Amino acid sequence: MANMFFQNMSLIPMVPNRMAGLYACFRPLIFRIDPERMHRWTICALKNGRLSSGKPSAYPILHQELWGREFRNPIGLAAGFDKDAEVPAEMLALGFGFTEIGSVTPRPQAGNPKPRLFRLAADEAVINRMGFNNGGMSAAARRLASLPSHRVGPVGVNVGMNKGSSDAAADYVACIAALGPFADYIVVNVSSPNTPGLRALQDKAPLQKLLRAAKQAVGELDHQVAPPLLLKVAPDLTSEDIVDIAEVALDEGVDGLIATNTTIERPSNLTDPHASEAGGLSGWPLKIQATKVLADFYKLTGGQLPLIGVGGIGSGDDAYARIRAGASLVQLYSAMVYQGPGIARQICQNLTELLKRDGFSSISEAIGADHQ
């Protein structure tokens, strides 16, 4: 049944509504397949050209330049889908304006025991406790090195620490040294809930120490233009945590923030039987919480740092709300599970209409509009 979907998808043009309609027809059958197995099949189908190809969706009103990089549109693929840099070019061809690989750790690791990935279909959400399963930085570096130097969209690299590592900073520094030369931006991920001790790195003193080491590692790269360094934070932060992180990010010269990762909280309105599974929750139920955290960071940083909004984005309205709250870019992953591979193009179309409706001539004008 999965092969039938991929065969049909490869025969239709890159028209968002048609792609969405086909995916909706096949979704009940696809959802009978174990989600991690389906994810692996999807990666293989992309590598083999079984999904329609094209270019990133390009609308003049959505174009931006950030950190010296060109973003044809602000819709990105979040880390977690393409952990090992197997299909960055293919995801850009599906209409994403940028993509982020990882999380990558210095050494390969298998991650947590299976099952570790769960669809909450009744809530349009996902719970994962993958545990940074990946092939390690050397394998990812080889794949990234093979990409064309002139890409159709930026490719970010999300890095983390190995489970049980005795020196977290050394792990991040090693990943930056190995992967930084091929990255359009680097993300220090201290917010996954599935690696013991990782989120403690968000505390003020450890975070300050880590970011100093990471900035130094970026500065030592033999690279004509050093990649910007971003920090990815959790949604489960107190007001004091957010104040501290914003202060450290500004003091240490971080180039941007990604808000937010998955949440360990479980909203009371979840109805799916899988809602009690351990791990990080993503998707629609995270939307309000993630938007608030992003807006708080925008206010605390005075709009000085570009922000990437993640969590519960599944429509043009969602993307627009996050941009007005302070995001320069947005990312999604879980929504693609429910809406299919045409989602980036659909959101770009909708976002363009919303910006024009409200009288904006460019997306840059709308960033942080709700705070003005």
C-alpha cells in the first residue's frame, strides 16, 4: 500500500491541492503501518526519486536574506526527519525554503528501544522518544560534503551530545568542527527530552559555558564565511528560564534562537490512547505553548535575534501567527505526517495571500507585527 502511494505521488505535478487530496486518500492505509517503518520507507522513496521533484516554492513576497543566506520562502523542515543528511536536496525540491538535518552526535548511536515513535491521530500529534538515533558526525559530514556548493536552499545542521557523555561541550565542539564547514547554520540542541541530562544544559551557568565553547569552535572553522550559531530551546521553560536564556544568548553573541522543541507536558484535552506514552509531544497541541515562548523571546531580545518558530504549525494561518509573534522563519515536521508532502507549497500559497490581505509588501514587514 505504501508503494502504491509513492507510485501515484510520483505521477502527479507539484500541485499542493492535488498532492494533499491524494495523501488524504491513502492516509488511513499509511497509518496502519508502524510509524518508524513508514518513515524509513519515505526516506528510501525520496532517495529513489519516487516522490515528485521540483524547486523550493519561490514567491517574491516571501523572500528573505538572513545571516547572508537566501531563503526563497520561510517554511523549513525541522530536525528529526532527516537525521543523517540523506535527503536534504529532495526535501528542498518538495517546496521547503530550507531544511535542517540531525540531531547528529559525535559517535553513532542506536537510540532508545523500540517502539519509540507514536502517532496521536485523534489529536494530530506525535510522541517520540527516539534518543538521538543517528549514524554519527563522520557519516553525516560525508553526505553533506557531496551536496552542491550552490544549493537551492539553506541546509542547517542540528547537533547534540551522545548519551552518557562525560563532557557535553566537547561533543558539541567535535560536531561543529566536523559538520560546520558544510552547514548554512548550526543548531546547538539542548532541548530534546530524550537524552538524560540534556535539558539541564539550558540552566544559565552550563548554557553560558557551552555557548562560549561552541562560539569558539565556530570561530576556528577554516571557512570563508562562518556559519551562524543558533540555540534550540524547550517549550517547558519557566519565565525565569526564558529571561536567563535570552540574556545568555545576547551576551554570548548567539545568532538566533529556535523556539521550540517538543514538550514533556500533556495537555488535558488529549484524547488519543497513545497520549500516555513517554517522550516529547509535537504537533497541533503544542501550538499555543510554543507561540507564547517565541513571543516572550522576541520581546526579551528586542527583536535583535532572528527567531525560528516551531511547534504546531500546520497551515498558512499558523505560520502567519508565528511570524507576527516574532519569527523570521518557521519549521514543521509533525504536520507533514498528517497532511502529506505537499504541505510546504500549500502553506506558502496561503501565507502569500495573508500577507497581501493585510497590506504587507514583504514578509520582513510582518515579523513581530503583533508587538508593534
